[in-house]
Amino acid sequence: MDALRLAESSRPDLIVLDVVLPDLDGFEVCRRLRAGGNEVPVIFLTARDTSSDTVTGLALGGDDYVTKPFSVEALVARVRAVLRRASRSSPAQNMDADPILRIGDLELDESRWTVHRAGVPVDLSPTEFRLLAYLMRHHGRVLTRAQLLENVWGWDYAGQSQIVETYVSYLRHKLDPLGPPLIYTQRGVGYSLRVPGPGSGAPEAGESAPGARPAPGHTG
């Protein structure tokens, strides 16, 4: 509970949060922060190095995940990367650009952090919003998983592509019921967002149809 009180009272630029805490674990602290509207960047520290824990932490709204033991230099590098990404996502950084992105019937307003498809509001988590905005800014291009990790999550290393796949699935689950699929998988490469042309149906060679299994609820 002290972690929650400190986060609310001191308003830090970033929180380095140990998963193992005396009262509430770090995952629950992050969940409560996000539920309360606090979007401060969070880096989890843990001795557990499993993909399920990584997905859990990031799906709850964490921005990075560092396993013990680690070097101070490595942690500082992660902190700087997350702060850079948070700075790029700040509305103040985008004042000179058109804050509204439109692709077909999909509209994303970066100044108000809102998304509509076919006029219907779409409720996205902060990470989903950043991912969709990046895909829309580069619509029509195939973006690699490494590009998405670096520019959406602020990571400069490989090995966590399942996080990208998880969040693409979240976006598809929310966007596809409102119209034709928009996010395409290029097998072995990455993803692209584009509006299907008239009569388009079968995917091109090397391309997977956008259908995805519904993802469980989350707040990340």
C-alpha cells in the first residue's frame, strides 16, 4: 500500500516496481494505478524469468520488465528508453502535427486519446493506443516486430515478439467486429495496417488473414 500512496503523492516520472512486495505484489499495484487513471511508466523487477509473467506484467500496463540479476547500467538504459518513448507519446510533442489520424473508417485523435471506427467509440488501453497510432502513421507498410518493440515499447532488443502478437490480437478483437479487418500479418516479418480494396478477400502470398482468437480482458 505504501507504493500506491507514494505514486499518488509524489507523481514520479517513472516507477521501478518490484513484483514481490510485502502487502500487494507489483502486478496488483500496477493494476490499481491504471484503474485509477495513473499512466506513469512502470518497469517491473522480478526474479521470475518466464514469458507468462512478462505477458502478465505488460498486459496490466507495465512498460518494461527486467529480470534479476541485472546490472545497474542495463536498468538505467531501460529507464532511459522508456522515458524517451513516453516523451514521444506526450501530446506536447505532437502539437505541430495533425493530432487526428484517419485510415478508412478508423479515426484516432492523439490530442484527446480517443479512437472511433465507423463512428463507434473504441476503448483502448494506453499500450493498444500507442500501437494503433504507430501502425496508422505507417499504414500500408509492413512493420517488423523489432520496429514495433522499439517504437511502441521503447525496447531495443529482440526476444519478446509474443508481446507484439498479444497486443495485435487485442486490437483485432476490438476493431474487427466494427468493419473489415485492417491489420494484416506478414508471415515471418511483422504486421501492416491498411484498408482492404474493393473485392479483396484472399490474402497475398506470404500473408496471413487478419482473423485472430479473441483475447482476454486486460488494462495494459
